[in-house]
Amino acid sequence: MNRSDFKEHTRITVTWKDKEGKLRPGNFYVYALLKDAMIVRATDKDGLLRKLPFSDVLRIVKCQEVAPQDRYMIPEEVLKESNWKDRDVMVRYSSSPNRGK
């Protein structure tokens, strides 16, 4: 997969390869697209922010765009590529203004 296969503020269901090389199903919310990876939050697991390389995604099963009022917000500074240069995972709480959180 490459960058053009994904869009920001979408919910995706994919088959992806984890660090051990095992194929896993995953549900993610895509926050930002970087040069070689994307910043996502696992919506069905631990909820951590992750840097997911495009090359680790083998198949897109489902893709759904999120309406502007339902989008999860993270400060732009957190999503910058320079903040993700040395890390793959970040603990960060986010909320949707429409959900009252």
C-alpha cells in the first residue's frame, strides 16, 4: 500500500503485519498521513496512537470517512512528523466534541 490509498479522518479496517511479522486484523482511525507512514489510533484494542507504515498494511477491508462533527481531535503539534521520528507509539487522549467528552 502507499500514501494515496489512505485519507485523513477515516475509519479503516485492514489486514496488517505486526512487529513479529504476523498478519493481524485491525480497526484504526487515521489522524494524519506522513511521508512513509500514518498516525492512527486502534479503535478496537488499546487506543494508543501508533505510527503505522504504509508497507505494513497488506489489505484494506473497509474504509469509512468520518463526518466533521464526529472527528477525534489531536493537536497538530502532536501529529507532526518530527515528533514521530524516534517513536512508534504514544499515549494520548482524544475526544470528539460531538460526544461531550
